[in-house]
Amino acid sequence: MAKIEPKQTFLKRHNNVVLLIGVSLLLAGFYGLFYSGQEDQWTMTDDGLLSYPEREELEYSVINLDNSNSGYVVKTISYTSRETEVNSLLTIPKTGNNDSNTVPGVIILPGAGVTKEDEHGLSVLLADMGYASIVIDQRNLGSVNVENDIMLFRNGAEPVEFLMVYDALMASDVLRDQARVDDSKIAMLGSSNGGRFAIIATSIDESISGVIGISTSGYGSDSLDREEVIDQAAYDLYVSIDPDNYVGGISPRPFVMIHSLNDTIIPYDAAMSTFEKAEEPKSFGTVDGTAHGYTDAMYPYLKDGLEIIFA
């Protein structure tokens, strides 16, 4: 069943960033003072994009093990990411007498308001295809306070949106650490808001094999005229978390998008605009309907996309 995000979606809130830029005039002067004092844990490139040169040492614990299913094993895992415990479900397919063989792995990032349990069906589907996966509970279940993130960014602190990208990167480290997972074959898969973070994380980490974005898009930050911007901090944050500015850095790894033609949350045209900014190899799967999130009609595109990524 498709996952529907609340109407106050992250996309809608970021479409209001232009208004927020004008509201923050009084604080704009502090941006230059504090921005240079940011911690070395994250950096910005010359193009104003997010970068994580290093990640913290991996720490995680297995809270529960469910071996009751005939086709897969599920572990409930808690891992540390920036002093926060992120809960996740790790699903690994059983392969009969060949359980020593490794399989590719997929990080699943749900949309806003969607839990790891809500997306577990997708993990089971991937297990049936022969892939391991880890699906996480994103911070605040993927919801973002744009105004607060602007304030954090202006003061040189790490915005929650950056932390969500970092959580995804740490999830890839957990997945690589599993004995049954081929650490050279790791993909990102994200729905809606999760698709945005999946795109950014894949661009940042060149060891990730490719990315699939379902019912997602960028924000079109290139439509703003930098010379007319009042609040530079708000503008710079907007650019730094826009997937449109990262898709070009995914090539030569595969970039896959899947979208409903009449998606009621993220317009089809917005997805196509993001897709057009990506370099080859890339593919776009269109399905009929208004659903937002994964549906059974997307199965062929999902299957083919993963086969291309792991070829």
C-alpha cells in the first residue's frame, strides 16, 4: 500500500523558503560570524554542497532477532549516529544451504511520517529478490523544522537535514558490517523525503553503487536569483539540501527514479526536472495513478533498477 505523507510535507515547506529568506533579516548579519566556527565533522564544498570526509567509529547493538520466517531473518538494530540512537530493521534473505554466500545490500529511507515497520514490506520484497536491506526510523520520522534548521546553519551547527543524510551514511556502514552482505554492492533506496536524503548520501559516498528514488524530487533551488537573496544563510542551506544539486555527482553510478504520473504529493514534473539534471546511466519508470510511495505497479522498475545497479 502506498505511503501518504501529511499535507504539510517537506517539499511544501521548502517551497516557502523564499518567504523565510525575507523574514530573517535581523539575524542575517550573524551568519558570517558563526559559520566559520562550524565543527570539522561536516564541511561544505566550494559549490556549497554538503560533505562528510570522515564518519565516526561504528557502534551498534542487536536488540532482537527474529528467525521465524522461512525466507529471511530480521534483526532489530540500534546504531549510534551523532550521539543519537537510530533504530532500524535489518532483513537478510535465507538461501538454503548457501547461507555463507554474500548478497547485495540496500539502505531504505522512508518518507516523512513513515516508520521502519511501515516499510518492512519493502524489505521482505527485496529479500525475495535476494537482497539484504536495512530500513531506519529517521529522526523526527523524517519531518523537518525549516526555520530551526536555518538558525542552526547560520550559527555553524549541523542542521537536522544534514544529520538525516549522515544517519543514512551510518546505516550503510552497519549494512556493510554484516557477514552475509557484499560490502562492494550497497545501494540507497528512498521514498519521498527519504529519496532526497538517499540521493544526497549517494552523491557524497562514492562507494555506494547507485540510488533509487521513489516518489521524490529536488527543490529547484536554481530558480532563485542569488543576487536578489536577502538572507544568505537561508539561501545557502536551501542549496545545500537540494538533491537537484547532487544528482550530477552520482554518475557513472546508476540513478533510478520511479514516479506515479499523477502523484498527489510531489508533482510528476518536479521529478522529471530532477531526472533531467542527472547524468547517464539513468532510468525513469512511470506508473499510472495518483499514489505517493511504492506500489505493486512499480515492481518491474524496482527489480530492473536494482539489477542495473548491482550488475
